[in-house]
Amino acid sequence: MSRMIRPQSITADRQKGLMTITWEDGHVSTYTFSLLRHACPCAECAGGHENMRHDPDPVVFYLPPIEGKRAQIKTVEAVGNYGINIIWEDGHRYGIYNWDYLRKLCPCEACQRERAAKGLVPDQETIEKEIERRLHPPKPQKIEIEFTL
Ligand SMILES: [Zn+2]
Ligand SMILES: [Zn+2]
């Protein structure tokens, strides 16, 4: 098993809406905030726990950019030494992006070519279905939890 590649530095530019990771192997990944939000790995965004995946869904590269608060990062917190939690301006905050996930989400040309070589390119129908699904997310089920002390 190969060792996980870690970031050497992470910078987020709110003005430009870009996060840049320089990896310890010298590779540089520049993500738009919109792409990071599209790729939020939390259960809610994935459409339920059963749909949570370890690798980014290739469809996220083909979705129209998100505007407004949903694509604005409020802050980024380290999670242990394996990833980051992104806290968004609209209050969303449950996505933990680990290093492996972020590396596989690199949108640079070389990484896009690698994904294409692996056949990780969604067809038009898949892209349209995913746009539709994200426009009409299912309402989360309400569960009442009561504490007695
Ligand atoms: Zn999410
Ligand atoms: Zn790359």
C-alpha cells in the first residue's frame, strides 16, 4: 500500500474563491470553492449514508458553478492529521475532506487526463440526472431525540 500523500500547505483565497493545496510531492491543486461544495462528502450531500463514497464522484467536475453563500467558505478546520472540515457561510459543515479524497478531486489538466484514462467521465444523462437531484434534495427525516437528566 502506498503512503498517503499529505499537503505541505493549504491556502484559501476568499476574494478569488480558490483553495490551493501544495502537496509534499510537489503537485499543486487549485480548487474553486464551488467545486469543493459540489464535492462535499457529507451524507446529506451524497444523498444518504448508503451513497457515501470514498472517492469523489466524477460528476462534480461537470456541474454548473454554485453562486452565493453556498459557495463561500467561512473557515477551514484541521481534522486530526488526515483531513479538513470546511465550514460554509450558509451553515453547512459536516463534510470531512481527507487528503486522499482531496488529491483525487484535483481538477488540474494532468489529473483530468488520468481520470479520463480510467474511464471516470460521466455521460450527459448522468450529469443531467445529478443536476436534477441536487435541485430537489429529499427532505431530511425528522427524528425527535429527548434527553432526561
Ligand atoms: Zn455536505
Ligand atoms: Zn492534479
